[in-house]
Amino acid sequence: MRRWLVLSCVIAFLCVSSSPGWARSWRAESRYPIIRNYISPKDPALAEVLSTVFPGMGQIYASSPGKGMLFLFAEATLFIAAMIQIDRAVYYDDFADRYELFYDEYTDEYLTYEQGYSRARGHRMLGAGLLLASAGVHLWNIQDAVQTAQRYNRSRRLSFEIRTVPETQLACRIRF
């Protein structure tokens, strides 16, 4: 328990402090930049690793905390619902193995062992489906963290270039 708390604090610290050591060197696309890199970019690879380890942390790192909390809530909810369904399947299997007729505390009725096995199978399938959905949301979370970091970098890009154009003219372009 203490290790997870320390690991969470370290990850939160790394996300909050966007130190130059973690941020990759980022070049503007222009050939002659005058103004470059006032806003530190977010590293998509780091966002991917953070979201892999802790759901939603990559989005929080890429300055999208609402989306990060939504991914965390969705994954946690699906995972907990899957575990509840699997626990119910074990409950029905256990009572169906031991008794021919048993009292079901969830539905407040008596069940035969065939009904117990049938309900266990249904809860197992539902639990497996919810677990697969949780894994799918986790993969989506990882992919979205990378895209959120890239979108952050594109939206915060600022470059200013002055170049000469043939026929001795100056051209100026400012991109935000």
C-alpha cells in the first residue's frame, strides 16, 4: 500500500513539473524561427506511459484533466462491475455444488442446482464482457493520451519567420 502511494506521488510530481529533462527538444517547422518554444511541449511517449500505468494520467499530464478523470472513472466502474459479476458467479457455483436446493439471498427465493449453474454461467459471461470492455477502454485511454499530447503541442505552437523571396522581397509569416 505504501509503495503505491509513493509511486502515485512520484507520478503526480512528474506530471506537474514539466522539467526540460522530461520534455523532448521540440523544433518549430519553420526554417528561420525567431520566436520558438515559449510554452514547453508535452511528450506523447511520456503521456502514453503514464496512461498505461495509471488510467487518465496521460490526459492530465497533457493538460486535459476532465478527460483524464472521465477515463479513470470509466475504467474503475467497468472493472468493479466485472468483479461483482464474477463474484456472483462464484457464489452461485459454490452453492450449486454443495446443495440440490439452496436459498438465494440476492433474489430472495429458493433455487435448484441447475438454476444455480445457469445463473453462474450468466454472471460469468457478463463479468467477462465487462472485463473486456474495461480492457478496451484502457487501450482507448492510452491512444487518446498520445493524441491529446500531440493536439496540445499543435495548439500551443508559436513560430515567427522572416525570409527572403525571389525578386528581393521580404515575406513575414506568424503561426500560432
